[in-house]
Amino acid sequence: MSSVNEIRAAFLDFYAREGHQVVPSSPLVPRNDPTLLFTNAGMVQFKNVFTGVEKRPYSTATTAQKCVRAGGKHNDLENVGYTARHHTFFEMMGNFSFGDYFKERAIDMAWRLTTGVFGLPKDKLLVTVYHTDDEAFNLWKKIAGLPDHKIIRIATSDNFWQMGDTGPCGPCSEIFIDQGEALQGGPPGSPDEDGDRFLEFWNLVFMQYEQIEPGNRVDLPRPSIDTGMGLERMAAIMQGVHSNYDTDLFRGLIRASIEAIGVDAEGDRRPSHRVIADHLRASSFLVADGVLPSNEGRGYVLRRIMRRAMRHAELLGAREPVMYKLVPTLIREMGAAYPELVQAEPLITETLRLEETRFRKTLVRGLQILDEESSRLSKGDTLSGEVAFKLHDTFGFPLDLTQDALRNRGIAVDTAGFETAMERQRADARKNWSGSGDAAAETVWFSIRDKVPATEFLGYDTETAEGVVL
Ligand code: ATP
Ligand code: MG
Ligand code: MG
Ligand code: MG
């Protein structure tokens, strides 16, 4: 029992047997929350249940929730392909108590699942608690029998969760596994905690307070539980590999990418295949949930994700669109758990094919210009904002794509300069529209005409997520 599909089923089965309602994943576009770009945690669909605004016919639930962290408060886009544990799209397994059980049962079940069902070795596990949370500290001691030095007190916001400036909040407790001395990195709370040796895989949130206003926090009459376990991370642990990208699901996707492009995943090519596999999942699931590539809001995040992957395909030597060719493999791996993927297959395929066909028209020339402009730069230098803006405006390179392209060489981009150039263009556009009468209309016409070749590739924008602030 250790494939991604088996682990997902085992998690849900365990909590179902513990009396939890199995609730389907909610869509990636949150229904009632315009402040949130994408669903980024299991609790999102239950926000109003936690606050008591909404009632459900059950008081405990379990889910496998589709999540995207590629914008807003949680943005893991830059990490993808470079860390072993981050994706833009991932599945968060969770169990929830809406004023039902609290810390003791939550810890007890998490420990039984981790060490019993999943069979993780007790002596390799350690946990964190919020520094003032003696209750959680003592429960870990009692239930798991962990020695004091493996229950690490953390004073930062990493171990204190808040829904927002007001509302439910409380301490959290995270479970880590020590993957061995061969890997770099220190235990949680140490200066080098971001290394690969100690891997966080589960976060248990104890909602026990309500923040009424700044400085005024009261006890919730019926505290709640919200947990999140990264399915891909648990799969890596159980399959004995040190990277999510070496698990069964990702190996399948990367194999498809290797076949479609015709080059292996050795050395420098490895991160590119990983980015392609990751971004294929994010793109496909977003399209299945109704997001289409566009120039603003959610659609622009999707476009950025797609184009990043497409640049990596070009880097690997692809000379024609490839992303859409990987869709059948994704559906074979994940279609059974997510029927919406199967249903949306034609739309996903067509959207990827079209976006890549269009982007490829400007991609190669844009990369040439980027090469020329950066040829004299070396590690520690900065590419001018003007050039980054030209790549954006004329060649459809999102800023983060340009940054990603220069990252290996240690070259940064002048983002302030980029913003200035962007703002100048906006101001020009406004100025051109401000007059009335023929002269003004003519200016507008000429200015549009001048820009037509530049903007042609953006010609099939779709209206999505208007008004979303990135
Ligand atoms: P990290 O510190 O590794 O970035 P996190 O503390 O931001 O993770 P949480 O917000 O606590 O993550 O989310 C709960 C769980 O979801 C994590 O313990 C992890 O297993 C998983 N998770 C979080 N972000 C990602 C991601 N980008 N890709 C894959 N799994 C993730
Ligand atoms: Mg994180
Ligand atoms: Mg963390
Ligand atoms: Mg965490």
C-alpha cells in the first residue's frame, strides 16, 4: 500500500471508520471567497462552518482537497523544480472537527494513522508545538511517547494559525520525519530548517480562540480541528524516495515528458522535466475547474504557469507543442480520483495546444533577445526593467518567466524598473483615451495600430475572474 492512489484511499478510509463524513474536494476556484485566488488548503470549503455561519449535517469530515499555491499569500511557484517538496498543484488530505473532538483525539488519530496504518518508524518522527501550548506538548508525550527533545517548541507564526485579522485562530502542531544524515538541513526551528533532511508532512491546527479585534482574543466555546497532510510528501516517504518528483505519479508524468520531447532527465534537464510535470497538473486541474488563460486575475496565473512550462519544453529541445501530449498520462494517473479531469479532457488538450502554439510564435525570438541582452551580464548582475518589459509586452513573457530563465545564472531582474515601464505604458494609454474629437480618436487608432503586431498573440483572451487582485 504505497501508491498515491492507495495512500489517498487509506487516509479517507481511516477517518471514515473513525466516524468522519467523506466530503468531495471543492473546486480550485473558491465559491464564496473573492479575496482568495485559489483554494490553497483543505479548510477553505469549511470556512463558514468553522465560524458557525453555515451548518452541515455532520460535525466531523475528511477530504482530499485539490490545492494550488501559485499566487497570493501562499506562493510556491518559485520553489517548483528546485525543492524536493513543493508543487503548484497538490492534494491536501485532511480531517476536520467542527466543535466536536479537539486536541487529544486529533493527535491520537494522527499518530495511529502515521505509525499504524502508514507504518512510519516512530524513532524517525518529531513534532513541533506552539511555544506556549503545554497541553499539546503533554499530549504528544502521553500519546506518542515522544521524548522531550523531539517535541520542539516554536514561537513563530509557523505554529500559530489565523483565518484572517479577525476570526478563529489557534496554535498548530506539525509532524516531521528525519530522512537521515545523508541529507542537508537542520530540525524545525533551526537556522537551516529549509533543507531536505527534516520533512514536514502534516499540520494539525487547533482552533481554540476567536480574534475579535487586534489585542482582543477570547476562547471559542467549542474549539475545532483542521489538519492538512501533503499527499505527495507522504507518498515520497512511503516509497522511500527523497523527492516528491520520484514518486510513482510523477515518475509516470516525467516519463511521458521524456518520451514526448525525446531527451532524458539527467543533470540540468531534470528540473525542466519536473517543472513540466508539475505545471501540467496545475494547468489541467485549473482548466477543468473553469479557469482559462487570460491577461488578468486567475487566468493570468494560469497563463504564467503554462508559459513557464512551455519555456522549459523549448529549453529541452521541443520544437513544437508538447504539453497537450501529456494529458492522457495525467488522466490515466488521476482521472479515477478526479472525474472532472476526464470530462474536461478535450478542453484541457485544446487549451494547452492553442496556448503553446501561440506562445511558440514569440517564444524563440524572445529567448534570442533575452540571450543577447543578458550576454554581457554575469552572476550578481541585474537585467534592466526595460528589457524585461519589452519581453513582456512584445513577446508575451510574464515577468516571472524571465526571472526563471535567468535564475540559474544568478542574474536578477529590475522589477521596479519593470513596474515603471508598465505604469508608463498604462499612463500613455490613458492619455490617448482622455481627449474627445477626431484628433484624439486618430491618436488612439494609430497607437492601437502600432501595437497590433505586439499584441496579436494575446488575441484569444477569455473573460475569467475579473476583479481579482493579484
Ligand atoms: P512548507 O513549510 O514545506 O512550505 P507549509 O508549512 O507551507 O509547508 P501548510 O500550510 O502547513 O504547509 O500545509 C499543510 C501541508 O500541506 C504541509 O505539511 C505539506 O505536507 C503540504 N504542502 C504545503 N505546501 C505544499 C506544496 N507547495 N506542495 C506540496 N505539498 C504542500
Ligand atoms: Mg509553505
Ligand atoms: Mg511549514
Ligand atoms: Mg506547515
